[in-house]
Amino acid sequence: MQHSKIVGLGHHVPEKVITNAYLSSIMDTSNEWIMERTGISERRWVDPAKDTVANMAAKASRIALERAGLKEKDIEFIVFATITPDYFFPGSGVLLQRELGLESIGALDIRNACSGFIYALSVADQFIKSGMYKTILVVGAEIQSTAIDLSTRGRNTAVIFADGAGAAILQPSDKPGILSTHLHSDGRFAEELYVRDPGSSRPREERQPEQILDTTHYKVVMNGNQVFKHAVVRFMEVIKEALAANHMTKEDISLLVPHQANLRISQYIQEKMELSPEKVYNNIMRYGNTTAASIPIAMSEAWAEGKIKENDVICLAAFGSGFTWASALIRW
Ligand code: COA
């Protein structure tokens, strides 16, 4: 059977660094609160005059292509994970296709929030395994800073979410590569972490222009406590599911790259699963939670730092809005 493997990784984060001190100057929060509850000390925000989700994705993609020794024209299909597309429609996949100067190749958008990159990777893996495509670009990219509520009212999410892009190139391989992917959701919890508007299922009078400034538009609603409780359980469940499916144990994991939701969540999983700290990669301290971009950014950084080597077993795991959760086990 044909398998797929990652042949190149890249990431791009905006230049502008937003410190906890800056956030404390514009809303009622503090460095101590943010560090203690989330572990984040700074994050990156775009310059909206220059950056778009698609052009950040293009920068990350070009780095991944270069590391893979490939050119734009080699890409046969794009899978783009984002919950913050440049337009309400079309999705950012086609905009990335245009940025990369590609003509007519297919581009698919995935809207599974923090689990989006693993969902995207799984879709690409199936396309390669089936023999449909030979080179697929898988991207996670987000611009969350332009919609964040920067008043004290929005402080529980404003300090967490941030911007960035990461990319991976998948190609066929005789040996696996991607050993397995595991995808889950539970829509009963959809409203525990969501942005309600601009949603379509609203009476016409609630959808008029004057309502655009209404508090529900682009406002991230998060029940942090519920998210935390479910996240720690589902993260561990889906990691164990991936290990069991491949007849492995936690000792086989060379590096766990969790979605960078919150440093406390990562540390909880690391301790509960009795993994040594160096086996869990975290960069949320510097980038915040970049939703679908967080795993490819973290993988790309870990690879660049020499923390992912040939034959290593890499475990990806994510949890987020939906609720959705997912894992992937990869032999490098
Ligand atoms: N600065 C200062 N105080 C803040 C604050 C901020 N940025 N955000 C919230 N608070 C306040 C609240 O208003 C509340 O005040 P009150 O006790 O006077 O009502 C207090 O801090 C405690 O709020 P609570 O929401 O119970 O805090 P918490 O200990 O649960 O921590 C999170 C909040 C969001 C850090 C925590 O719930 C969490 O990590 N959840 C998971 C979130 C996550 O990972 N999301 C991404 C999923 S992909």
C-alpha cells in the first residue's frame, strides 16, 4: 500500500510582538494573571495593512517547499485549515493558490478550529494513499487579532488567541510516514467555544448592517473552565487511541506536539501521561494560541531546532471548538 510522509515544513509569524505589558495597558489584566493561567508571555499580531491569512500561508508554504527541494508548480492540491478566512467566502485555499501563482489545482478549506490542521493532514493523507495526488500542500493559518475584543470584556480570550501560519508538504512513500490519524467531534458542546455571528441562521432583522456592531459579531465566546476540563480528557484519550492503533506505548513517542491551547493544558497532559518535559514541545509562551496554525508552527520550529530526527515517532494532538479533537502518529 502507498503511504504518505511529510517532506517539508515551514512557518511564518508576523513581526509585531504583543507583550503582556501591552495588553495590561489597554485592558484590565496583568502579566502575572496571563502567565499563571496560560503560560503566554508574548504573541504576534499582523499589520492588517500588509498581512492576509493567504499571504502568511504563502510565506510558510514557500519555506516548506524550499526545505523539501520542491517548487510551487509541484503542488497538485491544497488543503487549508483556518477559522479566520480572508473573506466570508471563498475560502483562503483559493487565495493561497493565487498567491503561489498556481492555476486550476484544487483547493479545499477545513473549518475545524484548533483541530483543523490534523483534520487537514488526515484528508491529504487519504488523497496520497489513494493515489489521487502526489504532492499536497497542507496549511494552517489564522489572523485572530483583528477581531479580538480588546476591551476588558474580552480579556479571557484576547490574551490567548494570536496570528501565524504553518505549512507541511506531503508526498507518497513506500514506508509510512503518517502511521494513522484519528478524528472526533461532539457538537453538543458547540456553544462552549464559538463565534456566533455573522452566522446565517438568524432572522433578517438581526442581520441588518446596524447589527454588525452588535456585540455578538466576531465575539469569541469561551467557557474557559469547560474547555479546560474537556481538553485534558480528550487530549489524553486521542493520544492513547493513536498509540493503541499502532501497537505502541508512550515510551515510543519521541516528541509530542500538542495544539498550543494553553501551557497549563500541555503540562497537565505531560504530567498525567508521565512523559518527560523534553518530550513535549511547547512554544505557546512566544506565540499564544494560533488555532489551526499552532501545530504546523510548532512542528516546523521543532524540526528547525533539530528536535525531530529520522525514524522518530511524532505524536500530534489537538482539541478545540466543536468540540473537535484529533491525533496523528508519524514516523519521521
Ligand atoms: N486577566 C485578568 N483576569 C481575568 C482575565 C484576564 N485576562 N480573564 C479572566 N479573568 C478573570 C475572570 O473575570 C474571573 O474573575 P472573577 O473571579 O472576578 O469572576 C477570574 O479571572 C477567573 O476566571 P475564570 O474564567 O474562572 O479563570 P480560569 O482560572 O478558568 O482561567 C482560562 C481562564 C481561560 C485561562 C482557563 O479557563 C483556561 O485555560 N481554559 C482553557 C482555554 C483554552 O485552552 N482555550 C483554547 C482552546 S483551543
